[in-house]
Amino acid sequence: QVQLVESGGGLVQPGVSLRLSCAASGFTFSTSTMSWYRQAPGKDRELVATITSAGSRVDYADSMKGRFTISRDNAKNTVYLQMNSLKPEETAIYYCKAVVGERQRWGQGKKVTVSS
């Protein structure tokens, strides 16, 4: 079955960098658009970044442009989110999402806490 497993979260201080990974299985990863979302406490889930199947196009939410980088390794069935200059307000659960056929599939999420 489809599985998306995020890793790399944790507690970091403001201003530092962190990389999240999402390992995929159970579907043809190389043909799927992948995205990262996040949900802060008490807020709606929001889109962070999207990358097309071959990685030829990436899109970011305005507030992440220039600080976050989404990438993928189709040989490893993994999508990454490099986050730089993290801010306390970016404390959230970060989720990866795959579009598999006409369905959206979600990982279980990984908590990122930005605090001094």
C-alpha cells in the first residue's frame, strides 16, 4: 500500500537549518507530483512547496521563497525539504503529500519546533 514516512524533524533554535525527508513506497514515485504542507497549532494546513515528477518545476508559498528548497531523488523514492533561517512561527507539523492517480495521499507528519 501507499506509504509516506517523514523524518528529520525536531527541536531547533531560531535561525538554524533543518532538512526533512519523506520516503515513499507502494506507488510509482517517479511519476507523482510531491508536496510539503505544514500545520501550525490552531491554524489550517498550508502548502509549503510542490515539485513535479521529474523535478523540472518547483513552486513555493511566498513566505518560504528564498529560504526553503524542495527537491527529490527518484532513485531513492524520497522527497526533501531544506529549511533555512527557521522562525519560531514556523513551528508546525510538516506533512508530505503525493498525488497518486486521482487521490491525495498523506504522510503521518513530523513535528518541527523552532524555539530558543
